Amino acid sequence: MIMSSFETLTGLPDLIGFIFVFAFGAIVGSFLNVVIHRVPHELSIVFPNSACPKCQKPIQPYDNIPILSWLILGGKCRNCKEKISARYPAVELLNALLYLLVFWCVGFNPFLPVALIFVTTMVVLIFIDAEHMILPDVINYPLLVFALLVRLAFPLLGWEQYFTDLNFSPLVYLQDYPLWAVSLFGAVLGGLVGGGFLWLVGAVWKMLRGVDAMGLGDVKMMFAVGALLGWRLTFLSIFLGAFSGAVIGIFLIYTRKDKDLQTQIPFGIFLGIGSILALLFGESLIRWYIETFIP
Ligand SMILES: [Zn+2]
């Protein structure tokens, strides 16, 4: 039914929408490679153009087509034949597939760009955390500003139905206040739940074990995520993140024979995965859980 709305609104077949979203996702993914590579080194993401890391020859536009160029060139630089990491086309393909998934789940409506920007940001944080074990402020802070702006603007434009936390306690008791104010209050509450929960876990862990388990980056990331998703979906993000983290952690312990749990796992990866899942499937998951387990 979501697809028919694209057809109704644009007069174009659904397939065109899906092809466009996939291509757009791949192009954005290509830019994400630059962001993921340069932000941790505090380099400009605009200049200079991408170049081969070995021979320094700038990559020509015709060799910079997302996914396809890497396949055509057999994963090698055209000039010096240096191997180019498969991570580049993988990020492009992943982002393109995620855009398809978002389009399929969210549909063609005002929340679509918000969901796409959110998922894109999670992909960037996931890959930077995986490689450098950091979640940079230059990504966390703009995400928070973006979340607050969306939280403010959507009720003013009459699009408040995308924030389901407004219908539940405690926000539902604030009916005397203007909707934009309630929405902003919900953002702060979600931020405190997301950031506060992780801060608490880190503080308790430090008390018990005397080491920093959680970086401040995780706290800031989940404050920003919480501001957009609201407290309900934020709890779910952390739960899904911890669950996927535990599954993969156990897998790592068995495969790497790391019995002492010394492997440091960048938790931002799992928080990012949990947040994407909560954004796209959170409401359905909560509804399914209540219908199945609560009599
Ligand atoms: Zn080269």
C-alpha cells in the first residue's frame, strides 16, 4: 500500500521509485566512503577529490561510478593496479540496500528524507567505530541538532503522526501545551533515556571493574538517537543493540578463543544496528510483543 502511494502521487510505476532510491543510495554510499575515511583524520570531506592511495592519481569521474566501477576495474587502480579495498563497493551496496529497505518501510512521505538521513548517519558511525573505535563529535552533534529541528518542525507542519511517543505516557499528559513543545520535551526525554542509560552502564562498570567500558561517544550518539526516536524506541534500540552485540560477542569468543572477554568490541556498531532496526521496525515489534506476551 506504501508503494501505491508513490504511484498515486507521482504517476510513475513503483519500480521506477525503487530503482531511483537504490541508485541514490549507492551515490550517497560513495560519498560516505569519503566521510568514513576522512572524518577520523580531521580532513576536509570536500577537497581534494579522491585519489589512489598508492600512486596518488586522482580518480576520474568515469571510474567513480558506485559499485560498478570497482567491478569493471576488477578491484584495482586503473593506473598502478594497486588493489582497492572491497569495503568501498560494500558500503555503497549496503547503503543502497538500506535505502530500499527504508523506502519500503517508511513509504513516500515527509518522514522519508528524515529516515534516510538517520540511517546514513548510523552507517557512518558504525564504520568509523569499527575502524577507529570512536564516534566523532562532528557527527554526533549535527545529528542532535537535526533531531531537534525535525522534532520542532514536524508538529508545526502538521506531521506529528511520525512520532509515536507523543501518544504515550508521559507526553500524553501534556495536552495543555502546544504540540511542538511537547514534541521537543519528548526529544529531551528520549535523549536523556538514551544517553543516560549508557552513561549509567559505563559508570557502574567503572565502579565494578575500574575500567572505562563505554566511551563518551556512545553516550552522545544515543542522546542524539533518543532525541529523534523518543524514549520508547530508544530503549528498544539499546535492547536490540545489546542483543546483537551479545550474539556477535559470543561468536567472537568461540572463534577467536578469547575466553577472558578481553576482545574490545566497538559498541557503537551495535547501537547503530539497533537504532536502524528500532526506527524501521520498532513500532511493529512493540505491537507484536504486546499482542503475543501480554494477556
Ligand atoms: Zn594507483
